[in-house]
Amino acid sequence: MGRKRTKSGKIRLAEVAELAGVSPITASRFFRNPEALSVAKRTRVESAARELGYVPNLAARALASQRTEVIGVLIPSLTNNVFSDVLRGIYDASEGSRYSIQLSNTRYSILQEEKLLRLFLAQKPAGLIVTGIDQTTESRAMLEAADCPIVQIMEIGPNPVDMMIGFSHYDAARAAIAHLFAQGHRRIGFVGARMDPRVQRRLDGYAAAMKEAGLFDQRLTVTTATPTSVTLGGALFADLIAREPAIDAVFCANDDLALGVLFECRRREIPVPDQIAIVGFNDLEFMASSVPTLTSVRTNRYEMGSTAAAMLIEAIEGKRPEKPVLDLGFTVIERQSSQAQRPTASPRAGEWVAAVQNDSVTNDP
Amino acid sequence: MGRKRTKSGKIRLAEVAELAGVSPITASRFFRNPEALSVAKRTRVESAARELGYVPNLAARALASQRTEVIGVLIPSLTNNVFSDVLRGIYDASEGSRYSIQLSNTRYSILQEEKLLRLFLAQKPAGLIVTGIDQTTESRAMLEAADCPIVQIMEIGPNPVDMMIGFSHYDAARAAIAHLFAQGHRRIGFVGARMDPRVQRRLDGYAAAMKEAGLFDQRLTVTTATPTSVTLGGALFADLIAREPAIDAVFCANDDLALGVLFECRRREIPVPDQIAIVGFNDLEFMASSVPTLTSVRTNRYEMGSTAAAMLIEAIEGKRPEKPVLDLGFTVIERQSSQAQRPTASPRAGEWVAAVQNDSVTNDP
DNA sequence: GTCGTTGCTGGTAGCGCTGTCAACGATCCT
DNA sequence: AGGATCGTTGACAGCGCTACCAGCAACGAC
């Protein structure tokens, strides 16, 4: 006689085991480690499960095994294009795996991050993806004490908690400035918003490059803690140019700001790049189709997410990567907005259409 | 003498109950329905839990109670700005509640949606948020059979599965066209990408408005199944104007396309709005700061997400909303790009700066 | 032939929590 | 005063799965 069904009418592992003529524990093993079964039992359990339409109860599994199949992801923003690309990578890489993604938004607050981390860790996640390297001391301690693999994403730095994948925002900013130098620009402004740690490091890279060239001037830097936007880019640029009308280039901490600067230039009839060059950061899609097209520093956001999730899953399953720190690099994509200064004051608009994209400076470590 | 601790060293409900001097079940009730306890026991359990730093084991809770505290969310895209705003609303509204969000990406495939739905439902979610009203028959049946509250978001239509929150894309498109008519435009093109059901309904609204005015012409419509982008907007507009050079306005199915059209006009030195007016859809932030500023149909995306999550949580807890279908409406934000046609062929750029934003046409049902 | 050793399988005993039901005293009504 | 009702509490029995360990057969080494 058969066992009695569960109240909810759902198929349990026991039913599958019974149909397959094996013990429940053998059926259980089939789902966790099929190689441990003989081929005969394996196929019997498989067909029994399929026939009954068995779906494992994750709560029971988590309770019995004392661990979940959840990957926690802590990111600072849900709106920022940058993170939506990273997230897409994470979701894509986790799809098809047994792990599910649990997302939380720190809103750029490391205190909030600490709180969420505590919450996550209490549920014993299988793995954790956290943004950046600027955790609180408390968070850092929790991460180090956590008994699950952890990937820090978005940037690289010394002392990884575990694994790390990103690139140097400092070097990327320096490369952008080097490109502007190469194009003959000297008085280069910096426009930044939000000023999270990564933007701050871009500012540091800019400042270092300028200082080395003997060109640094505090008054060329305009920043705000306000969240970034296109409109804000225009406003910050207005501030900058009011203070320093003689600038010949602007390095923007992200592409939204760069687009705002471009619009503001257009509003003021300032020719770009002939009077002012513009360089953005991230290389969002629209940078390639604006008029003029906008130079930017391409970052590998999708790869960052997908690689992080893939590395994490490997590590969860015991296969730790050979190199725990991965530098994904960046590429300066040179476009019209930062072309070399020309003698002619104002080219015809049609001229831009003919211009081709230059070679790019890639940093692939 | 105390009970023995759990192997993992974690605090269990039993420990809390013991310290509080109550039975475990009373302690359990404290977390689920504190009102059912006497004030004395309530405070004792509360302080005991705090003192021990008790964190409930969700897996055990889910197993024992036969239900999870997970809200499943099915959206078609993670990259689209539209959905990131909706998501932010959902996450914000769920924060602080006991429910956690489980996100999945259908990639605009209703078959994928069906698959994910099956997966979700098998885990007995507390509630479900699904995008749109175009599920497969199978999906529809599963949704109707599900024993949890469900909210359909992004648009409204007949026969809600349960609750519904959105707006009429058809009406919104008609309002946009009505605005263009009011500004004196007649030969209005339509540019659309991806052509998911909501974009299709915008096209239907456009077509209906044009037909009623006796102005519909199939050749004014350019669409593609390709995912949307700014660059694509330029390309589609190039197609459109090659086919129909005499158009005087373009209604774009979203703002990215509109921006692409604007750039393409600039590239071709077509004055906007004097030769061609542009209207977008969604009113993303950059629309207000482009040059010229771009008219768009504002949609309440954040509110859609936050209200959907709030309604769902209320419904899960037994308080069903008085009205299960909520129309969040839309607003035509009139900006420079669709101003009335003028006699002067090409205004000075500076003129735009002075222009003020017009009154707007709001649809608040 | 005996004794590991390996590969596979099964039994037992929970994981930490909650649903159900019964019990109890207090309060209220007739 | 007696009974009904309400509010509060606790005992019991799992929820469905897996960790742990034992058992058993087959095999090879000595």
C-alpha cells in the first residue's frame, strides 16, 4: 500500500522514491549528487520524478541541510544604468543553476549595507555579491566571518575579503585624462555627482594625472553629493564654466553628466569639441549616437556581473578560481567629442557625420 | 537547566521562549500575531528575543506553515529604464515588510514567462506581480488557479486575473497624437522598436487617432522587433524620412528612440520642431534637458511598482483593496520639441533657452 | 582465506517552526 | 448562581527533506 499523500496534495520525495522502488534517501541523492547512484537507480528515480512531476520543497531542503540556495546581492542603486547591466549579467549567469538571487539595495549607504548584510548572513546564503571595497569595519568583520564564498564587484583593490572582480577606477580616469592630453587639451575640468567611493577614485585619478602634468587646479573640479542626472550635468557644467571660462575640456564622472554637459554646450552655442572637449565614463549606448558622438571609458559591466555570479557558483560548489582577483579592465573609446583642437572655429555640422571613430586605448590586464 | 543549543550555535525560538518563561508556541505567536498575547508576555518575549539577538529561521517557518514570504516578480527586461523604476518602487514598498522579492526576467517571451510562473507557483509564493495582460492560456490558467494574490502591472485591460495597476497605452498614444494635432502637425510618423504588447497598443492608439482624422498612412509607420536603443531611433527615423520626406512630426514609442531621432535630425540639420516635431514616451529624465527639450508622455512607473507591491501585501494580509483595478493615468508633458509650427524657418538656438514649458495635458482617472 | 577497501544503499533522527485543538480562567449575561 | 463566551496559553504532532552512520556486496591484497 502506498504512503499517504501530503495534505497539500503535492508530490513528495517519498512518493518518487516509492514509485522508483528505492529509499527516500536514495531519491534525495539523485537530486544532489546523481553520480553517487548506480546507473539503474538513477534512471529509475529520474523517470519516476518526471512521471509524478516532482518539484522539491526548498524550505524543507534548507531546513534539513542547514543551508539555502540563495545568492545575496547588495548593490547601491536599482536605477543606475550601470547596475542594471551588472544585474543582468548576474541573473543571466545564475539562470539554469540551482541558485536564486536575492537582491537588496543599499542606496549608497554603508550603514544600510551593514544592516542588510546582517539580515542576509542570518539566512545563511550560499554566496554573496557585494559592491565595492568600502564596507564598514563591522561589515568587513561579518564578511570575513561568513562561511560562504563572497565576491566584491565593481572595482579592485588590496585585501579582498574573498574574491574580487572589477577594474581600477583610478587608472581608468587617468587613461581618460591621458587621452585628453594627447589631443592637446590642458585645462581640463572634472564634473562629478553622488561622489560614491568609485566616483571619488575617478576624481583621484583625474587629480593625480593633472598634478603630474602641473595642471591641477582645485577650481577645475565641480562635484556634488546629489544623485546624478543629465540635467545635473548641465547645471554642474554651468557652475564650472562660470568659475573657469577658459577650460578646454571636461571629464565627466559618468555618461549622464556628459550628455548634460553636451546639451548645455549646445544651449550656450559652445562648439564641441572645438572649444570644449567632453569625455564621459561607462560608455552607455547613447554615447555612440549623440551629435557629436561622445568619447567615454567603456567598462565591462555585464561581464562583471556574469563573471562574478559564475565565479561565485563555482566557488560554492567547491571549485575555487585559480585567481581570486580579476581585473576586467576598461577601454577609452575615442569619439568626436574629444578630437584634437583645430584651427577652424566652427565646422559645419555635416563634417561630423564623415568623421570615423579613432583607435581606442584598451587596458586589458 | 537549559535546553541544549542547536548545533549551528544559533538562537532558536525555544531559547527565547525559555528565557521569557513562556512556551515556544507563545513565543512563535509573538512574531506572527502579537495582539493575541497579553501585554505582559508580549513584552517579556520581546525583550528576550532582543537580548538573545533572535533571528527567525525562515526555512523552518516556511516548512511548518506551508507558505513562504516571497513575492514573485516577473518582468520582461532588467535593462529597460522603465522597469528599473518600477522595480525600485516594488523594492521600496516591500522594504520593512516581512516579504522578500524574488525577481525573474522573462526577456519579453511569454513562453519563458510561463516556465518561470510554473517555477514560482511550485514554491507557493505569498503573492505574485506579473507584467502585462498577454499571458499564454496556460499561464492564465495557472494564475487563476493560484491561491495567492496577484497583481498585473504596466497596463490595464478587461478581465483582471486578480488585481491590476497601470494605464492605457492606447489612450496615452492618442493623447500624444491629439497634442501634435493641436500644435498643427498632420503628417505624423510612428517609430517603434521591440513591439511588445504595450508598444503595439501605443501603435494602435496612434493609428486610431490618425484614421479618425483621415490622416493614417501605413507608410508613416516604421517598426522593428529589435530591442530599443538611441542609435536605433536614429536609424528608424532615417528609414522613415527616406520613405516619406514630407512628414512634420514623429511619435516615438519610447524616449530612447526619441533621443535618437533628435540626434539624427541634428545630424541632418533638420530643425526641431520647426520642420519636424518629436514626441517621446515615458518622460525619462533626460527629456527635460535635451536641446530642444523633448515632449513626452509621462508615466507613473515608480508609483506603479510601489502601489502594486503595497496592494499585494495588503491583499496577502487579508485586506483586499476596494478597487482591484487601478488606472494610474499619464500626462503629456509638452516641451519645445513639439511646439506649434512657425513661419520662421530656423530660429536662433538661444531662443530655446527662453522658451518655457507649456501647460500639460493630464489624464488622471 | 581473511581482512580491509570501495561503492552503493538504507535507517534513524532530527532541522526549527507552526497548525490544530484542547484547556483554562475571567468575564458577562440571564 | 450557572452557563456561555471570550481571551489567552500550551501540548502534540508533524511540515519534507537530509546528515550521519551503518550495512552490505564485490573486490583486491596479503
